[in-house]
Amino acid sequence: MFFEKFTDVYPSFWGWLNQGPLTLTLFLHTIIILPMIWLYFKEKKRLEQEDK
Amino acid sequence: MAKSHSVWTSIRFWRQSAAWVTGFAVVLLILLTFDTMRQIKMGSKRVPAPTVINHHIDYKYSKKRGHEVPVIGKKELFFGKEWSPKEAAALLHKGKLTEQAKNCMDCHTLLGNGAYYAPDLTKAWLDPKWKDMQAMIGAKTREEAMAKFLQHPEMYPTHERRMPNLKITAEEAQALVAFLKHMSSIDTNGFPRGFSKTVSDFKAGGTYAH
Amino acid sequence: MLTSIKNNHLKYESQKLGMMYFRVAIILFGAQLLMGLIAAIQFMYPAFLYGVFDFSVARMVHINALVVWMLYAMIGSVYLMLPDETGIETVGIGLGKLAFWVLTAAVTVVVLVFIFIQIGPGKESSIWLINEGREYLEAPRWADIGIVVVVLIFYYNVFFTYMKGQRTGIMTVMVANLMALAGLYLAGMFFTDNISMDQYWWWWVIHLWVEATWEVFVGTLAAYALIKIIDAKREIVEMWLWIEVLMLFGSGILGLGHHYFWIGTPEYWWEIGALFSALEPVPLVAMFVHVLYDWGKEQGANGEKPVIKNGPAMAWLVTNAFGNFLGAGIWGFFHTLPQVNIYTHGTQFTAAHGHLAFFGAYATILIGMMYYGIQRAYGIERLKATFKSKMAITLIVFGMLGMTVALTIAGYEQVLVERAELGAGWDAYFVAQALPWMKQAMAWRTVMGVVMVVGFVYLIWDLVTIGPKEAKENNQ
Ligand code: HEM
Ligand code: HEM
Ligand SMILES: [Fe+2]
């Protein structure tokens, strides 16, 4: 039910990702947000260093 | 003010994050745009070539897709002739120009976008209404009925709200009908849903259209 | 009449130019309302001006006046804030003034052509000279090119002033965002026979304006206004601004997908459009919280007396926070999922959302900026709301809310009867339009439009008189 056969007119990378349960949007959101975690820790380190 | 220790109140963190997220969203949009351009160019399966006007068009429920899709059928004459690729393209070009110059979209919607003062034209070519109109106008074919109506809409009122006379010439009217027929062949992922059908038709998988 | 607003207390030419933009903006706002009323009356009495000034003409002028007055008020706001933020007079202000007159002349010609010539034959020349026929972007191609030139001059002014003067975070966002805003206009400037392609790029302009760059613009304006009106702290305001940029662009750019469900574009847009645009209300909530938080925090802290330096501007700013959230956030979310949108797409429901969103998110804050400009122009320490200010905001907001309710009801009828029950054909359309409840809704919309027009009369009356009145009282 959550995995569907490919139904769109043309095959494509995005269409293929679109077959699972919200996989396309989860994928996009994840790759957008993940680097923010890295930015977070980078900033944290910088703040700690400034405090010293 | 004391130095803040929290990353959550660090302007630099938010600025960097904003730059990253914006930049990356733009890149994704551009990539998606390239893929979509490929899929919707004129002559693709989603947006058929102008010569589609030489074919019968229907709009039927597809089990596989889970909604209605355009079905391009056998050849049929359009205004009494078969149009070469060059002629068809020129006709469509004129039709689109006329659609814009007459400002259709500030009363109607096309593909659902525009104004809400008059019916949606996405599948107007397939509208069962043209059967009645054909009789009322005294036209031999659907395309003739549409062209006559477009030239003198004030003469064929169907409702208190009438379409005004937009000084559409015979040539422009023919081109507009081609534009409308072409638009009805575009794969709109099932919009409008259940076009002009009753429940029984819907279940039977046919349409009123033809 | 509007020239009676004096500029005596403005130190900078840039700010005087800003006031010129405001004057034209408010006139065009009036024209917009008038055209809306004509179109609304035609919904009730289709014979009204039939064949002379058809619905399509009234509507075209209605929505073009809307876009143009907002752009004017936006440019005016930028010229107003630029010297404050950078600490210097705007670079190339002479050229900026010339651009103002060129733009205003061009707008006048376009409006006259829309009103008197209306449409052209189906040829390229019509697209170039008369009417491009693409909703909101009807301005003919020659005017498009003129607009691009004027905007380039404006951007030159802003960019070099920014480079030369002091660089605040607010101005950094402003400069970057304006570049995107201006650049997007180019996406609407070409012709194609392919209607799907046409709509694809059309939405780049419309959506990426109102749901990305204009929203960030409003965030920037609000940041500036909060500092000026309630002495909000710059570090806090700027931090919020970056968070807003992050969330607005993060959701709004790919949220564009909610317009790609049914125009011939691939199915994967269903998921992208649904989930990114569903997040679009989040920053609007954040902006709302931000304004109210600053407001609550800045007044009364340390037992000080609350100070709002500009009553009417603050009232419109708070209305903006509400309206943006309600019109764009809530009404937008209502129809943003494809499962809903397949039925609501292109119905009166869309019109309900379009009205409340444009009004709530943009009209409100831009009117607020006009009040702020007047305060500065007359050098008033504290501008208090007058009776007219209160009548204006009450009637306009009430009219807009009433209109939205009417259109939402109309949309509901249309969706259920025309779309769900009868399948969106020609007959289905007119059956739904003829329902008594639909007709009543259309009548209420017109009545509420009249209420708004009365509110507008108060507004313009107030804008013209509040400056001299308050200046006199302040000096006593
Ligand atoms: C201030 C921000 C916004 C403004 C000014 C605005 C304005 C508009 C306007 C005028 C339209 C109709 C366009 C046309 O004429 O075809 C529209 C359509 C739409 N808007 Fe917004 N909008 C805003 C924000 C949002 C948000 C935040 C969402 C979603 C959460 C949203 C969802 C939609 C959808 C789904 C449509 C398409 C309606 C249809 O299919 O007919 N909008 N918007
Ligand atoms: C006197 C008040 C007003 C009246 C009577 C009025 C009436 C109308 C009418 C009749 C339409 C055409 C709708 C259709 O195609 O079915 C329209 C469209 C529109 N109006 Fe207004 N309007 C008024 C004020 C405003 C204001 C204050 C704004 C924004 C600040 C606004 C923004 C719009 C927009 C964005 C559209 C296009 C909507 C869409 O395509 O979905 N209007 N208006
Ligand atoms: Fe949108």
C-alpha cells in the first residue's frame, strides 16, 4: 500500500524516489537539513573557544 | 550584554543555515526543472505535438494511474482536413497568441489557472455541452460549432452571464479551437476529476464526451 | 490633494522619493478597489457594462493595480529605510527620481491602453503593445522591458548605497532578496505555444514572488519597523530575520510544487508540492510570534511606560502578523494538498485565499509603512491614531474578513456541486453558479467590498490630515 508501482508517464530519478512512503520528500528534506547539524556543532565549538 | 553561549541565539549560525538551505533549495529546484522541461516539451507524451489535432481525443479512467488520462485515438479530420506538422504548429501558434491577446484567462481558467467568471477550459474540447451547442448553432461538426460560437458568443447565450464579443475573426476562431483541442490532450494527472460524468459513467470507465 | 503631505522634516532626498512612491501607491490602491467593485457587481448583474467594460477588463485592471501599487509601496519603503540603515544619502538619487517618473508614465500608458483598447488581434504585435494576456503579468512586452530598466536603476541605487554605507544585517537580507525578486520577473517575459510550459514559468514569477521573495521582504520591513516603532533590539530582530529567511526559503522555494499538480507536469510534484508547501505556514507563525513577543517584551519591561511611537503603523503591523498567518498560512494550507486541490483548484476558494493572503501579508504592512513615512515627514515624536485611523483599519479589515468568508462559502458550494458532484463541465459550472447560496455569497462579497471602500476613504483622508494635525498637537 505504501510502495507503489511506478505509474508516471516518463521514468526519472525523481519519479523513482516517489514510489515509497513519502520517500521523495523525506529524502529532500533530509539532505537539506542534515548539514545544519554540522553547522550547529561547528558554531558550538566556535562559541566555546571564544569563551575561553 | 554578556556573551551568549547558546548556538540557538547565534546570528552567525542562523545566517549560515539560511544561506545553505536557500542555496540548496534553489539547486534542487533547478534540477527538478530540467527534468520537468524534458517531460513537458511540445511533442512529449505529456504535451503532445500539435498534430494531435488530427486525432480523436478522449479522457478515460486509467486503473494503473488511478485517475483519468487523455486517450489519443484514431485519425479524424479537423475542419475538414488533415493538418501537416507545419500547418498544425502554425495554427497552434496563432491559437495561443489569440488566447493571450483576447485575455481569455481573465474570465476563464486554463489548466485551472485564471479567473472564475466562466467555465474551466482545460478539457473544453471534450465538453458534452458542444452537442447541444452544435444543434443550437446549426453546425455540422464540433469544431465548427466552437468556432462559430467564439466569433459571436453574444448570439448563443446559455446563461444570463454571456461571453462578450471579442472581435475574433474566422481564422482566429479556428486557431483557438485547435489550441483548445490540443490542451485537452495534455496529461493533467487527472484534473478535472470525473469530467462531466455521472457516477454510473464513472464506474463504467467511459465518458460523455463522444 | 496628496501633494498636501509635506516632506519638511525629511533630511534625505531618498526618503522624499520614498514618499512619492507612496502617493502613487495609495491612488492605485483606490483604483484597485473600484475595479474590484465593478467586477463584483458583474458577478451579480452580468449585463452591467457588458460589451463596454467587460469583466475581464475590470479584473485585469484590478489585479494589475494590486501588483503595481504593492511594488510602488515596496520601493517607497526601501527608499525610506535606506538612509536610516546605511547612514548615508542614497547613491544616484537623481537617477532614481528620473526612474520614478519614467515608471509612472509607463504605468499610466499601460492602464489607459487596458481601459480603452483592452484587447488586440491574435498577433505578436498585441503581446508587444496591448496585452500579454497572462494573469497578473498582462502588461505588454514593451512595458516589461521598461520595468526591467527602472528596476535596474532602483537596484543600482540600493546596491551601491549598501556597499558605501554601513552594512546592517537587515540591509544584507534586503539587498540579496531584492536581487532574486527582480530577477524572477524575467521568467515571465517570454512567449511559448506550449501552455504547460507557459504556466510552469508563470508560477515562477507569481509563487516565488508572493511565497518567497515578497515574504522575506515583509520580514525585512517588519524588522526595520519594529526597531523604529517600539525600539526592539537589533540583535534579536536580526536573529529572527535570519530564522525567517531560513524557513521561508526552505519551504517556499520547493513549495512551488503545489502549482505543478495539474498543469501537465510529472506526478512527483504531488509529493514535493504537498510537503514543502505544508511547511510554509510555519515561518508565518514564527513571524506572528516574533512581532507579538517583541511588542510584549519591549513595552512595560522594567516597569517603564509602554512606548509605541506610531500607533496606526503598529496597528497595521500587528494586523499584518495576523493576516499573513491567516490568509497565507491557514487559507493556503486548506487547499495545498493535492488530494484537496484536485477539487478546489481554480474555484472561488482560490479567490478567498488570494484576497486574504494578499491583503493580510502585504497590503497591511505597506499601509503601516505609509503611516511611518508620514510620521517622519512631519518630524512627529509620537504619532497617535486618530478617529479616522481607527475607522479606516476597522472597516477595511472587517470588509476583507467578510469578503473572505463569503468567497469561502462560495468556494465550498462550487467545489461540492460543480466539481465533486457534476464533474467540472460547462453545465456543471453554471448549475453551481446559479445556486441561491452562491448568489447570496456573491452579493455579500459586494457588500463587504463597499465596506472596504468606505474604509479606504477614511484611510486616504487620514493619511492626508494626520500629519498636520499631530504635528500641531505635538508642538503645543
Ligand atoms: C502571502 C502569501 C500568499 C499570497 C499573496 C498568495 C496568493 C495566492 C493567489 C493570488 C493565488 C491564486 C493565483 C491565481 O490567480 O491563479 C494563490 C493560489 C494558491 N496558493 Fe497562495 N498565497 C500565499 C501563500 C500561500 C501559502 C503559504 C500556501 C500554502 C500553505 C498557499 C497555497 C496556495 C495554493 C495551493 C494555491 C493554488 C490554488 C488553486 O489550485 O487554485 N499560498 N495564492
Ligand atoms: C472592494 C473590494 C474588492 C472587491 C469587490 C474585489 C473583487 C474581486 C473580484 C470580483 C475578483 C475576480 C475573481 C474571479 O475571477 O472570480 C477579484 C480578484 C482578485 N482580487 Fe479582489 N476585490 C477587492 C479587493 C481586493 C483587495 C484589497 C485585494 C488584495 C489586497 C484583492 C486581490 C485580488 C486578487 C489577488 C484577485 C485574483 C484572485 C485569484 O485569481 O484567485 N482584491 N477581486
Ligand atoms: Fe503558491
